[in-house]
Amino acid sequence: MMDLVVEELLGRAHALGADPRNTNYAGGNVSAKGEAVDPVTGGDVELMWVKGSGGDLGTLTEAGLAVLRLDRLRALAGVYPGVEREDEMVGAFDFCRHGLGGAAPSIDTAMHGLVDAAHIDHLHPDAGIAIAAAADGPALTRAIFGNRVVWVPWRRPGFQLGLDIAAVRRDNPEVIGVILGGHGITAWGDTSAECENHSLEIIQTASTYLTQHGRPEPFGPTLFDPLPDAARRERAAALFPLVRGLASTDASMVGHYTDSSEVLDFLSRAEHPRLAALGTSCPDHFLRTKVSPLVLDLPPDAPLDDAIARLRELHASYRDDYAAYYHRYATPDSPAMRGADPAIVLIPGVGMFSFGRDKQTARVAGEFYLNAVNVMRGAESVSSYAPIEESEKFRIEYWDLEEAKLRRIPPPRPLATRIAFVTGGGSGIGAATARRLSAEGACVVIADRDLAAAEKLAAELGESAVAVPVDVTSEDQIRTAVSTAVLAFGGIDLVVNNAGLSLSSSLLDTTAADWDLQHRVMPRGSFLVSRETARVMITQAMGGDIVYISSKNAVFAGPSNLAYGAAKADQAHQVRLLAAELGEHSIRVNGVNPDGVVRGSGIFAAGWGANRAAVYGVPEERLGEYYAQRTLLKKEVLPEHVAQAVYLLTQLTHTTGLHIPVDAGIAAAFLR
């Protein structure tokens, strides 16, 4: 029976969690009760399986369930010390757990255990929260649902809310669920299918009512239209690094940009300043979006310099207001203020910029604010939007239990929140570097002429990687690639100038075309990439790193290698020149000088390997071995070794203008 209960529960969770109209990412929870064998007594014991703290319904697994004994959980009602001390009950949940492992029980565990129903769903659908956050929510609940659904006034999630809902279920056997004021919905059923159907009935009934009875234009008349597509994205790319830098004043953040029609429509309407100032309502929303966003109060066609100046002013005011909010409600035992920067920045005509500790968190914050916009639209269409009191928001945001949840988040990886731009990133050294930086927590922009190779690697690395096509000899393509990177993550913190090629010839056989091509790709290309990305870094005011993949040939004079060696020497000196110029912006510029990297190299595969093998009189397939034997360490240099050096340079916080040899020891290439 136990396996069937868990299987049905997970199936219901996945079905509900797959549709954003039902609940948001990592929001809500589901439970099921059933019997299992007690391994100590051998007798039957009644258990409850419930989604644990921090899990997501759409991707829930059995490991994400908390399993508790119902007899012990329900016995807690007899020792409940009252609402003023209800947080103490969360620690007691651990003494009700059954067996080893499983997820940590969430704050909603009491609701699922105390309500006398075999299956329970607690969800945050936009339509349901619109009723829950409406000024006359109780009357709307009666008008929409009759006696099938009951209104429960706002109460912070916890043991008392579980008792309140249990009393509704006990006293109203015909009721299928409740609207939780300012929060969401809860539904139940005797079977998993009945519970799911009741949840969907509440959501769909509320949605239908809003559609049929909602007034047109609940956000008021249109004040201005969004900027046209191209102009909108150009303005977004120009503002995003600045906004990200402001939002990272207390802690570095990754950004996400949204210009959906719902967001643009909201920001074009007369009521958006009033509604945005009211903040979000559902606890799941404002925990990720902060209590309110920063809203630019200029029209879309305002001069860019005016928008930049005003954003700086508004950010300073936002920080002052947030600090005042914290000090209004903080008590001596409140957690320390976590940061006064906005998580959501709204720019009329342009869109929404959301921020988080990684790409997923930033994207999800934006999705939650879009949920909040939908809630406002629904509430304003049939009533007026009336979120919970600010003091209650503070009680949630700085709740000891939320603080405990934050402490369970794994520590960030070394490059978390860093955004890397890697040229020639689709193969060889570039691909190895992209993989290493991603493994260390960075978001990675894989820039390569071979878009298919870049896209394949980006798909491998996941949401925190994007592929962009770029020929580094083209200023326009570089600008477009940098703009794409900015729109993907909010800015750029780390540049790896890796794109290159080599045509090996003696002086007399080197053509002007060969010389020009190599100098266009390497010194000129890296100059152009550095120039465009430095603009972004300076605007962000967050510092940064630029790393040149140069070569031991920058300092070692080898045969038949004039154009390549001269191009690499140019790049090597760019490191010194840019280190001297960009230091005032806390931008470090360093280089890596590898020996010939044969395996996985696009350069060697394109003919350079065969040419060098001929110069040295060895078979091409043994070229890597030949290179290894001429080194002091007798080791071949691989792409991963170069990637390691790039990563280490990002950790040398007080180092700039340095070249690191990665050549296994070539005395003639020692730096002097």
C-alpha cells in the first residue's frame, strides 16, 4: 500500500506542478496518508507523506518527501503552547518522523497532518490568490463558491493555521477546500484523484469568475506604448549592467530580463505605480521578490542619461526605504538585515529585471513577480488589490524558520554570480574553460564562429550557459554578442580572449594575407572584445577579470612561426597595457601562456598540427608526445590545464598584469 500511496502522491504533484496556473515554482505542497508496517513492532502504523521544505511539485521525487507518524503528529495538539509560541512546534516535527532520511518537514506540515482528510493540496494559483488578496475576499468567496469553499482569514503559516483549517473541515463536511486570505488555497479529498479534482475545481471556478465578471482595463488607461522590439532590447542592454550593479551593492547577483506582453502592459498602465508600491501578497512571492520592486518613474522615450541618473537616485531611496522598513519591525532577536537592494526592477516600455544568487533564482524571481501582476489584475478586476499588512510581510521575511531554510542552502561555489564570456568557446581550450568555469558556478556565454558547437556545449551545461555566434574580426558581431550576453545574465564579469588560429610559415613564405588574418583574429579581435566587454564592466562598477590565452610563442622565438608569434606577442603586451589602464575600475587583466595544446584543438585539427609536425620531423599523431618530451616536466599540456590556470587567475584577487606559463616547463619561454 505504501508504494501505491507514494506513487499516486508524486503523480498528483507532477500534474499540478506542471501547470503554472496551478502553482509557482517550489510553491505549495501536497500530502497523502496511508498505512505501513512499523519495523519495530511489526504492526501497522498510520503515516503521512508530505512535500518537504524547499521542494518543487513539478519535479518532486520520493527523496523530497517528509514521512511522519500521524499519531505522534496529532498528539502535538495536546502540548501546543499557543499561537505566540507556535514556532516551537516545527522542531517537534522531527520527533514525529518515521524512518531514516527524507526531506525536512516544512512549516505547512501541521496543516496536512491536523486536517482530517486522506489527501491534501496546498497551492498558490494566480486566480486563487487574486480572490485571497481582494479587499472583499470573504464576500467574493461566498459569491463564487457558495458553500463548497470557505474563507479563512490571513494567518501566518504554522500550527495554528493547521488547527483553523482542521476546524473548517470538521464543522463543514460538505466543503472541499478553503481560500486562505492573502495566501492561496487548500483542498482535500478521500482519494488522490478526488483531491486533485477539487484543487482544479477551485482554480478553474475562480478563473472563470474573474474572466466573466472582471472589468476591462483593471490597471487603468494606457499612458504610453512599449518601445518597439529592437529599440526595447537595445535600451534593456544599455541599462541592464547598471541595474545589475545597483542590485549587487550588498551582494553580487545574476540577472534575468523579461519583456513579456503581460509585464509590458502592466508597466504601460496608469495604475502600475500605485499597485507596485503595495507590493506582493503571497508569502511565496515576496520572499523571492522582496516586499516591493524598484520602479523607474520616467517614460520609455526619456533620454538614456536621464534614465541612468534617475535609476541611481531611486536605488539610493529604495535602500533607505528598505532599511527603514527593517528597523520599523525588527526586534532584538530578529535576523540581521539581509540586504537593501531590490530583487525586481521595473522599467516602463522596456520590461522587468529580476535578480538572484544564480540564473535559476533570478528567473524564478521574475516568474513570481509575473504571478503577482496576474494576482493584481484579477483582484483589481473584481474588487481592489489589498495585500497583507507590511508588518506581516516582515514577520514572514525575517522569520526564524525562513532563516533556518536559508541556512540549509548549500554554500555558493567560488564563481557563483560571475558571468563569463569565452571566445572560441566551442572547442579545445575554450570549451574546457567554459566547462571549468561553469563547474565553479559561473554563468557562461560561449562565443564561437561555429554556432552548432557552441550550442551543443551550452545544452550540456544547462540554464546557466548560452551560445552566441561571433566572428571576432567583426565589430558588429562582437557588439551583438556582448548585448546578447548582457540580456541573458545582466552583464559580464570575466572575459576569456581565446579565439585564435595559426598559419605556420617561414618569413619568405608568409603572405600579407596570412599576416593580416592572424592579426585580425588575435590582437585585433581580442582588443575589440576587451573594449566592448570593458564598457559593460565599467558600467556595472563590480570589477572583473580579462584573461588572454596567449602562448609561449609570445616570448619564445620558434622557427617558421613569424605571423603567429608576433600576433601572440601583441596580445601579451595588451595584457600589460590594459592592466595599467583598467586597474582603477578594479578590472584585473592577466594572461596564460600555454605550450602547444594538441588534443581537442581546433587550430591543430585545421592543419597547424600537420605543419608543426613537418617542421619538427615527427608524425602528426605523435606531436603531443614530442611537445611533452621537450619540457622539463615531460608532460603534455591539455585544454583542462589551461582552463585550470584561467580559473586560478580569477581567485588571485590582488594580481594583474601577470602571465602564467602552462607549458610543463620550457626554459626558453621563462618570463624575464
